[in-house]
Amino acid sequence: MNILQINGSAKTSGSHSTRLANDIVARLRTQNPDASLTLLDLATNPQPVLDGAALGALFTPAEARTPEQAARVALDDARIHEVQEADVIVIGVPMYNFGVPAQLKAWIDAICRARVTFRYTEHGVEGLLKGKRVYLAMARGGVHRGTPSDQQTPYLKTVLGFLGITDVHFVYAEGLNLGPEAEKAALQAAEGEIDRLFAAA
């Protein structure tokens, strides 16, 4: 098993989403002692945003790219290769202003590439990253699950499904900023969800 862990928090320490992602990876490695792990911490190794220069590089034929353009495309190529090689992807997802963090969105933009991770056909879009399992460790200061303010869950389901990934499992820690008791209860609830996921497995 090849495990890819993406830490989406802007924090380099003290991140609840990273803590939960670490816990999920630990469970996976306990069940699969020979598993390999690739870790990408977007707080310390952020993916560049998809700006005009990046688009220009991506839409320039490889043989015509400048050295700067080739280097920019290579950054996205590396992220795509990591995803392609992974059997299981674990992503730490804190909620920032109702959405995913900018650094995580940049990573998503990097791995979504036509004719590589998805393609358009006469029957519609086909995702090309089939057969992978994803665990999403969701950390929120408030309580949003199942309400209109949870814009993360439908977005992540949509974009992963677009890439052909439909085996997706969410773990939620909510109410983390509502006081010490709420924080403790939220983390216990999340650990309980992890227990149930791996007991079923």
C-alpha cells in the first residue's frame, strides 16, 4: 500500500486536522505494516497558486516552454505523480471562512489536469484516478456538518468524484473553538469515527 498524506493546514504545529490525519495514517500503517508513506505538508511546502504564469506554462507545448515554464509545470507534475502512485490518500482539512484553505485549493488545482487525471469524452467527463480511497480529516471551529454553511463537504466530494475517486470517508471534529469541553468532546467524537471506520475495515 502506498499512502499519500496531505496536511492542508497553514499551521506548522498545533493543527487539529493534521493530528487527525496523523491518527488515520497510524491506523493504516498498523493494518498494513509494509505500507509506504509520502507526506506533503502544505504549511512548509506550499504549492504555487494557479495564476496567469502557471496557465501560460501549462498551455505551452512542452518543447516550446521556457526553462521557467518547464520548472513551473514540473511542480504540478510532481503532485500528480504522487497522487497517481497512491493507493490511499489522507487529507487534513481545516475550515477557513467556510471553505478549504488556499494552500489546499492550490494543491487541488495542481492535480486536476485534463487528459492526465480526467478527460472529456463524448459521454461526458471521465475521472482517471479510479481505484483509490480517500480519508478526509475535517476540523472546524464551529458546527457545520449537514448545514448550508458546510461548503467543504460537497466541494470535496464533487472534485474527487470528478477525478474518479468515489471511495471517500469523512471524519469530523467540530465545535473546536467553543470552549475546552467542546474541544475535548469534538476530538473524542472524531476518534470514535476513526475507530468505527477501521473496525469496519
